[in-house]
Amino acid sequence: MPGLVSVKTPPDSAPIRITVPDPQPQRSEPAPVSKTPSPHTKKPPSPSPSRSKPSPARSKKPQPVSPDPILADASLDNPDLGPFLLKLARDTIASGEGPNKALEYAVRASKSFERCAVDGEPSLDLAMSLHVLAAIYCSLGRFEEAVPVLDRAIRVPEIGRGADHALAAFSGHMQLGDTYSMLGQVDRSIECYEEGLKIQIEALGDTDPRVGETCRSDFSALLNYYGISLIV
């Protein structure tokens, strides 16, 4: 039952009665308190959509590059792939595209030649691809990496199988001598030159003009290393 509350009034006026309702059993939600915004904290306008940066979630992700099927490991067992990759390596160098891509082709070519080689049969194609690979390493200034490649190359040919094998071994020794010379290892360089010259003489004879040219070029290379000019 609502209660009555009387309020004192002046003597000449009629009494005023105010009805106060009984409290309800349920709890009423408090009225939201309105906050007067501060005049000093005015929010700046949001930037235009055209000037805002795109969300990272909406940015376009780069698509993965599919591997070159020519360089896939599974395809290295194809006997036709080695010559093709070796030609690509040479063409890449000749075109001026840079030695890094040529190096990739040469590495794959050597692996393909090695996989396709018949057991017990030396492969001159493998030796040639290793020579090319070592030359690319040297062009990149990576002489230390060229040394084991050439060590492998000079063990591939068998000198007793004919002049082609002998000259392949000769070329490997001379290239290895040049590489050691670039590394400043003169003693090893001379050893390689001497061994290569010995193989060349056995294959061509000591009267062949190519033997004389080898002696002259190697001697000139050593003199140039020590800063001595050779005048012919």
C-alpha cells in the first residue's frame, strides 16, 4: 500500500500530499550516466578511405614460384638432360645473364652426367661438365669451391683409354694449377702444371707444338705471378 508523506506548507495554503509508491521486488537497471564530452579531447576525423593503408589481412600475398621442371631432381636420370643443361650453362654465360644461373645449370648437368654414367666406365662428358662448373666458380671468385670439383674431374678420365681421355686429364690438371695460382698456392700450382705437361707429352709427343705452347704459357704465368715480364 502506498504511503503518504505530508509536506509543511504556509498556514494560508492547503496541505499537499505526495504519494510514494511501494518499492518493487525486482531490481531496476541504473540509468545511464551521460558524460559531457570535454572540449579539449575532440576526436580527429578519420582519414579518407583512399588515403588509408590497406589492412595486412587484405594485402595480396606473393604467389609461390613453381620450380623449374628442368632442374627437378627426378628428371636428372634422363641421359639427354645433361648435355641440354650444359648447353644452357654455356649459353647463359655467353648471353651475359650472369654466372649464378649458369652455376645452377652446371651443377645439375654434372649430377645428371654422374647419374647416367655406366658403372666402371669413365665419362668424358662428366669431366667436361666439371671443368665448366669449376670455371664458373672461379668467375665468381669462389676458388676454394672450384678445387674439389677439379680434383674430381682429373680422376674421371683414364689415360690408358686413348688421347681423348689423356687430354681431358691434362686440361683438368692445368685448370687446377691455375686455380691454385689464384689462391696463392704456388707450390701446388707448379705440381699440377708439371703433371699436366707430363700427360700431354705422353699423349702427343714432346715435338708437338702444343706441348711447346703449354710450356711457354705456364712459364709466363709463373713469371707474371712474381711480377716479371717476359719479352719474346
